[in-house]
Amino acid sequence: MTKTVTGDFSSKDAMENVLDDLVSVGIPRENVFLATEQMQVKVITPDVTEREVTEILMRHNPTKMH
């Protein structure tokens, strides 16, 4: 099963850094969406990698996770 993990960020630089980190650990680029208007990074991930994705987003100090 898959989930969408979403983090809100205060800067586009932080969003780009999250994207780079996710791709570098093997998360497919097509599963990562940058919603720049909402300042959100959304990641479609299987249950088995949800924890890793959440940890990566948390490293970049999101203002909110959902």
C-alpha cells in the first residue's frame, strides 16, 4: 500500500534540499512533488519506506507534517 507524506516548508531552498536528499537515497523523482505555491513537498511512498521519507523531511525542519 502507498501513502502520501507531506511536509510544509518555509523556503524553496529547503524544498529543493529535501528533493535532493530523497532522490539520493533512491526515492524515484516521479514520486516527489514540489507544490511551490503551497510551499509543500509531497512524496508518494510505499509503507516500507514511509519512515525513511518522514525522517528525511524532518531533517529539513518542516513547519508542519501531514
